Amino acid sequence: MYGLVHIGMRDLITSAHGKNRWGEVLNRSGLNEDAFVAMQSYPDNTSYQLVGAAVEVLETPVTQILEAFGRHWVLSTGPEAYGNILDMSGESLPELLENLDDLHVHVANIMPNLKAPSFQCKDVTEHSLTLHYHSSRQGLTAMVIGLLAGAGERFHTPCEVEIVSSVENDNGADVIFSVTW
């Protein structure tokens, strides 16, 4: 994952818990640097180490940390990093969700090592859709729930997200969400 992810995690933790707690998370993670480079690609394990350390230091379940991070990503980190691309990806929650793969194509132009997940909308109605999520990474379903909730907040369209089905294995994750607003 890119350093931007780690910077976003740092910003979330420092804004919610203070710089000292971020220092504890960084120390617990075993990582020796606090100067992540936004556009540098890091091993996925770096991100997992940070999340695991945050779980221990903050004594908070991993799902809660990942959901908070997903929300923070959509409302803060993402807009700061590539707001124009985000703005062009939709003017409403359903429009953004239908354009997520296109958004990732544009982001990949500036982040060539991006391993973006795939999203497909199905059964779209005026107030709901089914979102199919595929990722080569495991364990990030809660982050997607936070991303979806944050996207709802971004468009002043509170939404409810339910997992319809979920399969995670060595090949990654395939999850179907029901999203209603």
C-alpha cells in the first residue's frame, strides 16, 4: 500500500487520540519511521502492522479501527490527496459508487503500483443497490463499510451497509454489500 494510507492512519489517530498515542502505535508496530512518503509504495504488511498496533494500544476492536479509518479516508485523506478525481467521480452517493472502478483507474495514473479493489453495482434502485467488492487483500471489509458510510456523509446521504455474503481466503476477499439510503 502507499504511504498515503499510513499518513491517513497517523492523521486519524493523532486527531482522535493525540500525537503521543500515535507514537505508541508506531513503537508497538515495530516500524522505525514516522516520515512515510505519500507516493511511495510500501509492503502491505506495513499497513497491517500499524492497524494491529493500533488495536493493542487503543484497546479497540480491529473492525472499529478499520471502519473509522475508512470514514476518515473518504472525508479527509482522499479529498486532500486527489480531491479533483474524487469530485469528478460523482455528484451523489450512488453515482460515486457506480464510478469507483473508474476512480481507481485515474488514481492508478499517479500511483502506478496501486492494487485497487474492484466494485460493481447491481440491482440499483432509487434508494438502494447491491455492491460487489473484490480485493486481492484480506481483512479490509470493515474499512469498506467505513468508506461507504463516509461516502454517504460526503453527499449528505446517510446510508446503511449490510454484508450479504463474504468469502475471504488466500486469493483475497469477495464481499457483497447491501447499501440503502
